[in-house]
Amino acid sequence: MFKLFASDIDYTLLPHQGDIAADDIAALRRLHEEGIMVVLASGRATGSTKKILEHIFPETPPEYFISYNGARVTSLRRGTPLVARNIAPDLVTEIRRWCLQEGVTLQGYEDSTILVEEDNPYVGRYATAAGMGYRIVADIAQAIHPHGGTPKLVCHDRQERLPGHIQSLRDLGRGRWTVVTSMPHFIEIVADNTNKATALQALVAHRGFTMNEVIAIGDNLNDLEMIQEAGTGVAVANAVEELKAVADWVTRRSVSEGAVAETARKAFPDLF
């Protein structure tokens, strides 16, 4: 029997427009009540992920959640991270230099505040969707230096330019940082060997069980390693084809129809 149920948020639990399906909320609460470890695993910032977790579980939320595409595993009880991986300041400087040369808009993070070097429409939309504030600084690399780096960087540009940027950043950062995508309109960068799977591996080791006892569900390429490494990996019906190709099974329901609830019922039939 599975001991941990890991779920991505955007386009897995939360549709582009609208709220999390009531069926999904009820299913996650049922798992939590029955002692199954429910873990939200998101590319969102820590504060943004925490808000969604507390919306689903307003009274007694699960203790752990994953944010920044695996760069943070946070304990609600302790208020401190079990895992904290940053992009080092010197690498942020290098990525910033590349962005300036290519005309790419860059954003970093200080705690759960977005950092940008100028006001722009990209960050306005991003901050609104994430429910976060942002701050303008002269130099992102200098701003994050006292914190030992940043958990994630986000690059914005016109959508047709992003595929070329993804390849360039991967070539430039090979073995030094990881480039991931979760949406078609921006690029995310985290520290090398950082993803939702490495975060889950650290968490299950901390709790004394294995990845074979994990079931995970997602929709996009930043969920790929998590879906591959979990005992059972599930792709929602609206997932990208690359994720469906590696998943153990694909839901019949989409994000807005209760794909997470469908998965919970199939994985834990005795609880429903």
C-alpha cells in the first residue's frame, strides 16, 4: 500500500481558470484523515504553495510540502526547510549576464518575494497568478547574495523565442544548473540535480520509507522525474504527451474534472 500521495498543483489540481474541484479536495482530505502522507509538490514559491495547502486543509494541514520545483521541502510544524537548494550567487550573475545580452527578462526570489530589475508586464501577470508581491532591485545577483543564492530563477520573453532560450541555457549550464518548463510562456532554472523527485527522495528517506511506496501525479515536464521515480507515476488527462509516455497510467479525468480524486480512488479503493 502506498504511504505517500504527491500531487502537483497547477493544471493537476488547479485549472487555469476556476477553483480546485470539490471532489479533489474531499479526496485529499480523506487520504490525510486516514494517515496517508499527502504532499503538494509544486514549482510555485514556498509562500504560494503554503496558501494552497492551507486552503485545501484549513484546520490540520499535512506537515510537509515541496516548492520551487524541488528546491525546498518545508515542514509546517518546524517552519524550516528539510531541503534547501539554491542557485549559487556566481551562477546567478552568469545567468543574469546572459539574460541582459539576449534581452530576456529575469526574476529571482528573496524568501517568497519576487525580485525583478524593472517593472514589466511579465512579472505583473506572474505575481497575480501566484498571489505574491514583487520588489524592484538594481541587480538580482547582488540582492540574493546575502541569502546564499536563490531557489529559482524565471526567464520571460516572447513565447516564440523560448525554445531557443531553453536550449541555450541548457548548453550553458550543463552540470551546473537545471532548466525546466511547467508552462509554455516562461522558463524556470533551479540548482543542478534539483527536481521534485530528489525532493521526494529526501523526504521519504527522512520518514523511513522508499519511493516504491509513493504515488505521484502531474501534468508537465517539471513533473517528469517525480513520475518516473515514484512507485506509481500518474499523468492527468490534460498532461503533455511526454509525461503521458513515461507514466504508469493516465487518468480519464482532466484537472477541472477531478483527476486527483480519480487517482486517489484507484490507488486506495478501501478508503472510498
